[in-house]
Amino acid sequence: MTIQSTALRTRDLHLSLSGHPVLRGIELSIRTGRWTSIVGPNGAGKSSLMKALAGLLPYSGKVFLSERDLTSVPHKQRAQHLSWLGQSEAASDDLSVWDVVMLGRIPHQDWLAAPSAQDHEVVETALRATQAWDWRARSLGQLSGGERQRVLLARALAVQAKVLLMDEPLANLDPPHQADWLEQVQCLTSQHTTVVSVLHEVGMALHADDMVVMQAGRVVHQGECADPATHRAVEAVFEHRIAIHKLEGQWVAIPKI
């Protein structure tokens, strides 16, 4: 039996915002080279957990990146190994699409060094993968919400990190581009990249390999998406307002009226 390594792990993770406990003793293990989706009702702590995993919010307890304490990993090295795409990511509207995506290469560049030929190649590949290549000369401010989201995804891909964290990456994406995103994630995991995503779309989240189910700042279940125990946990945290069934070979979440 092959023992799979761990890309991210937490131990007794606690986090408070404005004095209010948001995460309560999270114990989590994210397997390397797999897609893990995080689901739960509003206020469950999903986004806060993602920001803690990315080192963007102060916490107590431990976060381990490839079994190294995250706080001990130098910032540049952390930025090379851990890529982040958050909700409503800030970026200057005056920057060109090309320059926005090139920002993803900064962790790999020397101070004040010009982008290398490899940087240009990686940026082009990321823009083509997200179908944003045709806009490369346009400013970010000229794009629609969905187009902007695809450019920010390209920036995250350009990092070429082995762990990619995405908080609501499907925001503003229409169904065809959601399908493109799904294909991109599956391509990444086939190349042994670890993907962790928070998704409101439970049906899309069920396409992942593994699922973390959260409620009230705690992980109530972690398991494979195909496991009936995972389905029961998801249905329970959504107060049995949805039911998970298999339809044409895929797991789907159907609202219950």
C-alpha cells in the first residue's frame, strides 16, 4: 500500500477575528497531489481557514507546509511553494493583463531583475490555459467580472506552486468557464499539484478527490468525495435541504423542496 504524503496539515488551529472565535481547534491533513474541496454553510469559517493555511491571518496552533512549520518557511520560499487566489483579489485596474499575470512570477525573480524568457513562457501558458491570451494588452479595468477572475486565476497559475489555494474561484464565471476551471484543476492534480478550494457550488465541489465539511468553525468530516459518509455529512450541515445522488456517473447535489 502506498503511503501518500501530506502537502498541508494543521494541529489545534484556532483563529479569532475582532475577539470572536472563528476557527476552533482545526485538525486537518491535505494529501499531496489531490484536489480537496472545502464546503459548509455561511459562517462556517471556510475562508478564514484558507487564509490561515496561506499564512494571511494570525492564528494559534500549527500549520505545516510539507511537514515544515509554516512560520519557519522564509516568505520568498513560501511564495514559491504556495499560491493563493482569494475572493475579490485586489489588483490595479491600470495594469495590463500581461503585467498582472507576470506578478505571479515575482517569487522566482531576483530583486529588480527583468523577467526572463522562462517567465514570459510561463505567463503565456497561464493566459492561454485560462483563455485570457487575447486580452493580454488590455487593462484589468476594462474587463468584466468573469474575465477579471480568469486573469487572476492565470496569475495564480503562473506561480507554478506545488500547492494552490483558491477561495471561491468560480465567482463571476459562467457555466462553460466553470467547466474549463474544472478541467484545469484536474490537469494540475495529474501533474501532482495539490489544489484546495472553497466552493459554494456543492455539486462542483463533489468533483474533487477529497472533501472537508465545516460547521461553526470546526471540521465535522473529512473524507473522499465518493464516500457515502461524506455525503451524509454534507447533507447534515445544510440541514438536509439538499440530497446527494449519482446522475449519469457524477455526484450531484439536488435541492429539496
